[in-house]
Amino acid sequence: MKKRGILLLAGIMSISIILTGCFEGEQSLEKMDPPQDAEKVNNLENAKSDGKAENGKDKADENEDATEETVERQLFLIDANGMVAPQTLEIPKNDSKEVASQALEYLVKDGPVANLLPNGFQAVLPVGTEILGLDLEENGTLIVDVSKEFEDYEAKNELKILQAMTYTLTQFDSVDKIQLRINGYPQEEMPVNGTPIGEGYSRANGINLTDTDTIDLIDSKAVTMYYPTEYNDSKYFVPITEHIKADEEELYRSIVTSLFNGPGYNVNTKQVFNSGVSLTADPTLDSGVLELVFNKKIMEDAEKTMISNDVMGTLVRTLTEQQNVEAVQVKVENVEKLFNENGEEYNKPVTKEMISPTEKL
């Protein structure tokens, strides 16, 4: 009987020792450091045991592809001659941000556009300017709220800043004009030189304005013309707003004739039209397509019946600025087929979207 008690006591002591060891083992596991090559996973729902995304690609590759995704955006910058001119740049695609807000951020000096600027170009908004908010009203007015740093510019650059902002933002279909706020306070005029903004600034106010001292503004119409220019190896078009004398019936003919003559002052643009070129019929507009019929002087190479890309680019960019003109159909008297510099036939009306920034049609 005594032996049984001794054996029972020994068994109880053994079980106690074993259980104690188990509990100590669990505690030591909780305090153990993870392996040095272990990777933290913050989102368990997206974690894959094999390290693959749902499409089968490595997650690292997928993230790299996402950061490399870009979108083309037209920005109005200042060129080497001090003119406001459009440049289409590849900027990172950002689905979490309004496209208009991102476009404005790329107008800020020393901002994200710094490493993307084409040769001779510079951004227009003062260093440190922040886009605090955008509010699009039903009438197409986009209210732009910027930080106090926006006021830090020279008076001579005021119109360039206002024009660059306006033309960059009105490229979006829903935006017709802009109004300005600084730190939430409405501005009826620009803060440095007092350029009026009023109820909104639009493309109707013009860009790179020519001198109007000798122009009868009552009997004329403001038209924005696009002229090709070059800087080093870069080729682009400069928009210049000119006042031309024309009634509505003669508007398109007057615009084309003004393009033949070139801008009213020296802006280092190219003269792309041959001497003696003329329209041989009145321009006609039908369902958004403006038809122009020229004499043979419009061609760069009569034997190949070729029209230069600069001529076509000038005509299309300028005329599609006019309301209701969506495309331009160029014809030449007694010529059946026309070609561009790449040997491609102009077999349909040309739109602005068909002409790339590198002038390839």
C-alpha cells in the first residue's frame, strides 16, 4: 500500500514537470526573433502564398509596371523666346488625383515637371505654389484655389501665367473658363499687375497677344493662329492671337489669308506657305468638316503631290480652334490625290488629334 502511494506521488510529479516544460516552451516561442530574411505582410487579404498576383505576374513586376504607367498631357509652358506654347508630355498616370489638378502641378517651377521640360522650355507658376482645390461649376467655370506662394512672380510674367493656366485647363471638355482664389479668397484680378479676371478668364481672351494699337477692335475678330517654330532639334507650334478684319461669311478665308502672311511681329516662327499660294474657292463647312481648295502652290512637291506637315499642321491647328470646325479637308485644284511627307495619302479630313507633337501625321 505504501509503495502504491509512492508510485502515485512520483507520477503526479512527473506530469507536473512535463506540463511546466510545455508552458515555458510556448512562452519562449512568443519571444523568439523572426528570421532575418522574413518579410512583413501588412495586408493579409492580398497576400499570396506563391508571391504571385492574380494575373500570375510577380508582385514586384506588377508594382514596377504600375509606377511606369504614364498618360499624355498637354501643358502650356514658356519657350526660349518668352512665348507661351503647348508641349505634350508623358506624365505619371495618377487615378487618385483629378487630372486638372495634376496638370496644374506640372506647371510649377522646380516641381515634378523639372526633369521633363523640353529643351529651352520652363514652367510658369512660382516655386512652391500648391494647388489647394478645384471646383467646377455647372456653367463650365473652374475655380482654382492656390497657395500664397502663387503671388511671387514678376509683373511682366502675369499674362503668361494666366494664359498658361487658362489654356492648360480649358483643354478639358467640361472647362470653359477659370476663376482664381488664393488661400480660399476670390480674386477679381491678378495679384501683382492687376490683370482683370472678372467672372472668368477663357481662351477668348487670347494668348501671346499681338499689338492692337493700330487695329479697329470693333470691326475685327480675335483669332488664335498656330505658327511652327524650331529650337535646336525641337519643333513645335506657337499660338498667337491676332485681330483680323472679317465678317462671319468671310471668316475662314480671312483666317487662311492671314496665315499666308504670317504673324504681325517677329516671333522667330517659320514661313511655311509658298509665295503665290491662294484659295481657289470659298471655304465650305459641312457637318464639322471645313473644306479648303487651293491652287498648286500649296504643295511642297508638285510631282509627288505632297503637302508639308508644317502647312497641314498650321491649317488644322488654327482652324479647329473655331467653333463647329472639327476637321479640315484640304484639296488642290485639278489634283486627285494628296500625300504627306511620309508618303501617306490624305484620304480623309484631318483632325487635330491626328497630328502628333512630333508632327507625324
